[in-house]
Amino acid sequence: MNELKIAVIGCGMIGREHIERIQNRIRGASVVAVCDVFEEGAKKGAAIAGEDVRVFTDFNEAINAPDVNAVVVTTPGQFHKDPILAAIKAGKPVFSEKPLANTAADGKEIVDAEMASGKHLVQVGFMRRYDRGYNQLKALLAEGKFGAPLVLKCTHRADGVADDYSTAMAVTDTAIHEIDVLPWLVDDEWDEVQCIMPKTSAKAHEGLKDPQIMIMKTKSGIVTVLEVNVNCGFGYDINCEIVCENGVMNLPCPSFPTVRFDHNVSTKIEDNWILRFIDSYDVEIQDWVDHALKGEAGGSSAWDGYVASITADALVKSQTSGVPEKVVTGGTPDFYKK
Ligand code: ISE
């Protein structure tokens, strides 16, 4: 294979972002088919992809089209499983936007199908593994002079959320990024997780518990305290401080000019996640293409995606139980050991 000819399944906001990215900035790949259950949606995707692209409303037809040799799944998470299984069945590499699936049960079906196929076909779109700052932290940790990481203090703050954002989504849609990237960062696995509900912000819509504090412990005993706060009102603010035995390191934030104006000294905070991680998305999709062309998968595997869903299920359980819940994965199968 010397070029990926991609069918994009799901032409919502992130689907359209990836279509634009693949057509304009990615080497070795082009979008040849777009699909959305809503024809209007598919047409919006096609308008970005260009005139030669074929438009589908049935994902099976798009995935099995003879000119398609790779698949990007950007439907809402609860609809990821079926197109991913169809791509595995067709033996075509598939990039699934995060999360792999909304439930661990769906994730397990995907992992089982991929193992049965005998090929690594699935990559999950956890873009933070491609973020420059997280990679700099990982490299610093690998130097060894900081000693072992002991405590991670993180924030995941967003300006605001849509009315259909639920209490569970603070885990399944938002904290899911830290659930994936932090064990990768410190080379460990989650052991138990707990969610504590502080006083709810008056800005949270009816029924939404926000902020939430997630306390997550790894198998080696590293403790993460994560503040998810999606109505902060001042921008998209991702922080990660790693307290190690011999020193402390902080995730670099995107740099903006420091300005002096009107008796204030200030620095901008990024507006939203698309802008904050835009470079990571480019690097991630290029890495997927490069791996897929060699018959490999990079980034987060289907197993990583499945483990993230198991962890998310445990945190969602803790949202109501209030107590720490165990993360039980049954151990990494040989197929996924790196
Ligand atoms: C999105 O995928 C993100 O990357 C944001 O960090 C998160 O706040 C949002 O809820 C997700 O949908």
C-alpha cells in the first residue's frame, strides 16, 4: 500500500476537522469517501473533501467500497463499535476518534475481533500522546534524575459545555483524556479510582455536577488528583504537575504574549480544545497514516482504548458510590504487549 484511501465515517465537527486535515496537511493519504447517517451531514463532509469524493449514508457500503483501503471513525462514541468491527472484518486499518467506545463491553468486542483477525488494525485517537508538552515531560522522567513520580496534580477546565453534557460525561468525554495519557506518561496502570463531588458551581446547568474531583491511584502507588471543571468560564485550561522524588515538573502551556494594558499584566488562555491540541492532531493523524502504510498501528491501541473504558466505568460507578472503585482489566494479552 503506498497511499491510504480513506472513508471517513461520521461528518460531525471532529469528522470535518479530520477531513480538512487529511486533504490539506497529511502526506500519504486522501479522503475518497465520506459517510454520515444524515445525508446533509455527509454532504457537508464532501464539501470539505472535494468534488471527487463519494458520499454514503451506510457505513458498511463506504467501508467495503473497493477503492477504500482505510477508515476513520468519527461518529459519536456510542456508535463507534459497528464501523470499527466492519473495518476489522474488511482487514482495513481504522483510526477511531476517542473514546474507543462508550462502554467497556463495546471495547471488549473490538479487542476480541482485532485479536481474532491477527492484525493490529485499530488506533484510538487519544491525541495528547502526541502533544509536545506531554512528550517533553515523558522525556524528562526518562532521564531519571527527578526520581520516581509520586503525585500528579492535574486540571481539565473548559469554558462551558452544551446543555446535553451529563455528569457521566465529565468522565467518559472529558477525564477520558487524562485516563489514557497519565498512565502512558508515568509508565504505570490504574489500580483504583474515586470521584468526589464538591459544591456544584451555580454556572452548571440543571442536573450537572460540576466541578468533580477524581482521585486515581496507579498500581505502583502514584496518586493523581484531577479537577474536572467544565464551566470555569475563563478558557480551556489543561495543567499537569508531576511531583517526583527529587523535583517537580509542569506541563508547558501554549505560549501567548504577556501584555501590559489598562493597569494589568496578563497572558491569554487558549479558547478551546481544538485549538489547544491542533498540532497534536496533525502529528497524530500523520503517525497513524505512516504506521498504517507499513501495516502497523501507533499511538493508543484498541487495548489502551478498552482499558480507558474500564477505568471510565469504574469512575462513573464512583460518582454515585463515592468510594474508590477497582480497575480490573484481567491483564494485557500477549497480542498487545509492546
Ligand atoms: C474533547 O475531546 C476534549 O478534548 C476536551 O478536552 C474535553 O474537555 C471535551 O469534553 C472532549 O469532548
